[in-house]
Amino acid sequence: MALAKGGFLSALLATVVGLCLLVPAQSGAVQSAGAGRRTSEHELKDAEEEHKAPEKKEHGEPAQEEHGAPAEGGEHGEPAEGGEHGEPAEHHVTETTLTASILLFGFLIFDIVLLYLVNWADPNVRSYMYKMISTTVSIFSAVLLNQAIRSIVLEQILCSPFPRGFNITITPTIEILVGLAQFVTCFTGVNVACWYFRKSLVLHAVEVIGGHLTAFSGVAFFGHIQEVCEESKVHVAVVFLAAIVFMVLCRALSYNIRKACFDDNSRYATVLHESINAHESNDAHESHNAHAESHWLEAVVEAEDDAAGIILSFLMAQALAYYIADFLPPLEGPGSRMPASHWKIIHLFDASLLFLAGLMMATWAHQRWMKKQNKGHENHEKHQHRTRFFKSVQHFLAMSMSWCLLLSAIWSVSLLNLFKNAHMTFVLAAFIVTALSVLCVIALDVLADLLDSFEGHESRKTELVASPEGDDDANQFGPSSAALDNMEQVVRMIIGAFGLLVGLSWEKAFDMCHE
């Protein structure tokens, strides 16, 4: 542990030194350095200067007329800050290069800190950090891939002249239709991909990345509809309600299609329970097939729920921001408007706290219903529908909290007016969001451990220890959320929300610097 701390501090010190080197030098220091070089090289260039004197006289005046007075000797003389045949030009640090450099070094520090935390002494913190890294990378990749596909379709295929493209004028309606086609493709693709990889170890990766691809294609689709309806707050809210109906219909359609894949339709709702009984069967082939079916159904349902939660929570956060700040935050770019009052930022932050309180209440209601259900007898299909409803509500509340916190961080940094350009605002917001997310994760773990010790329950750390005699796949996916207590479920939901928050903050920072 001491060696790990020493390596972490050394790497952090190196990055700080690198950041200090990025600070532009003062003009006086640059001139002094140039004068020193000229003095030290003066004797070596006497002969060359005498030979170039006529050329300086001949070519110096036109250069002054066309390009202004040359510094310290003209175009062909001995320049102070560079010339055509003299010393190389001094590199001037601009706001663009400084912002990009700080962004890259900041992302390096972010990676170092997270990699240090995955070696934390507490196994729960290690698990949460791994999940945060996984969620952040998946979201980052999904957003960039969605943007690349959308840009190719809108900026190359549709608008290019025939035969390279279709020579179509891009309008808001075309953008909405492209977003719809992209969402339907991703939604269908994640179902097909999970079925294809149902017996593979990459199923979980396909589920997570496919769910995020579907989510951000839906964000672009419904987000552009909200921008078209920006003139009316009521219409923006109606888009959110329409999105709820649309997602319910999509999930119902996919449910019925998956149900039709089974010869016995009633078996669809009970396949998860049959997979457990198949472990005790002597038929290894039956056990393997039952597990493949159960993992496929579980992966597809979780991917669809994640996508629906991210889409609906984004639309809710956009509508809330519109009602609070009287403008709709842009889908892309920094935007031209920011709230001028800190009270509006506080109101949006209060909304995120309300979503957190709602998440705790929904988790408590879910656990209470689970206890009642265990005492009675309920149809498997009805049980699955209720369980999925509770999980969807929990995802929506956690992700809504995440979107509101992201907007609050960006607005807060913008209100400080620390930078002339908006790009550094998003970079600093990414730093702040990452630091606060990591601190909140550690604080939540400490709080959960304290509550667990007060209640006299078995340590939460035993949940992360895989049974050597258990199933490998079950150990890989971890304990079921239904078997966890209220606090652990809330912590896991918040970890997922923080992963979304960190991933989106860095994606926006990179997107701003790219522009």
C-alpha cells in the first residue's frame, strides 16, 4: 500500500509539473531569453550578418510595407522572435492550445486517480470504482459513436450531390427522422446482439454498450423534437410525456416478440426461475440452455431499462431547466445563454435532491413489496412486470438526479466568469464533477458501513465475495438486486448515476475542445 501511495503521489506531482510548464511565459521573459541567445551567438554570426547587410537593406522595406516592421533586424536579419532564415519562431500559447493541453493532462489525472482507487482497501469501493470506470467508458464510447454515425449520415450521405449522396437539404424534420431511424436500429440491434451472444462471456459488454447506444440515439431524437418546440414550455413537457408513451410501446413490442420466440408462451415469464432449478438437474445441456435463455432475457431487459431511464431523465432535466431558467439547454455546443442568477442554479440542484429522495422512497417501496410477495403467491408474469416497473422508476430517478447535477455544475462554473471562452468552463466542470463523484462514492460507502454496523447485520463486504462452489456466471454478475438491502440498492443506483455524470461531463469537455 505504501508503494502504491508513493507511485500515485509521484505521478500526480509529474502531472502538476507538466501543467505548470503549459502556462505561457511572460513577454519580458521571452524577450530576455531571445536577447541572451543573440548575445551568445553574436560572434558566430558576424560574417553572416555582414554578408546579409545588403539583402537586409534591399528586402527590409518591402517587408515593412507589406507585413509591418520586422522585429530586431527584418525578414532576413537576426529576428528576436523568429524569421524566415534566422532562429525558429517562438511558440505562442493560445487559449485553444492551453485548453486542449489542460484537458488532456486533466484526463490523465482522472485516469490515475481512478486506477489508484481500484486498489483501495475497502472491497466495496474497489467494486464501485470498477463500475464507475465501466459506465464512464461505455457512455463515452456510445456518445462518440452516435455522433460519428449521425454526422456521416447528415453531413455526407444525405446532403452530398448524387451519386455520392442524395443531395437532400438538411432541415429539422430530416434531423428528427434520422434520429428516429437511428434509435429504431439501435433498439432492434441490442435485442438481436444479446440473442446472438447469449452463450458468450461478452454478453454483459454488449448489453451495456448497446443500451447506451440506444439511449443516446433516443436522446438525439427526442432532444431535437424539444428544440423544435422550444417556443412553448407546454410543448416541451408534452414531448416528455410522448416519450414515455413511445418507450412503453417499444418495450411492449419487444416483449411480445421475445415471448413469441418460445414455443410455450407461458414459459417466457418463468424462464429465470427454471434456470435455477436446472442447476439441480443431471442434464447438463438443459442447464446450459436454461442459463443462456435467462442471461439473454436479463441482459435485454436491463439494456432497454437503462436506455429508457437515460432518455426520459434527459427530457425531464431539459424541461426542468427550461422552466427554471427560461431557456432550453442546447443539445450540442456551449450555447449562447447561461443563467444570470445563482438562485436558478440552486433550484436545479434542489430538484436533484428531490430525485435522490424519490429514489430512496422507491427503493423502500420495492423492498416492502418484495417482502409481501415472498409471503404470498403471485403469478410469475405479474411479478416480473412489477419488478421491472420498480427498477425502471429507480433508474429514471437516479439518472434525472445525474442530469440535473451536470447542468448545475456547468451553470455554476459559467456564473463564476473565470474564463473568457466557454470551453474551459466545461473542462473545469468535468474536473469538479469527477472529484465530487469520487468523494460521494467513498462517503456513501462509509455511511452504508456505519448503518450496517448499527443494525447488526452481516458485513456488506461479504456480498462481493464469490462462492468457490457457486456458478461462475452468477459470480460474474454478482448478487441479485432483490437480495440486497435498501441502502445497498440506493448506493448501487447512485453509483450508476455518478458513472453517467462523469462520462457525460468528460464527453462534453472533449466535444467543446474539438469544436
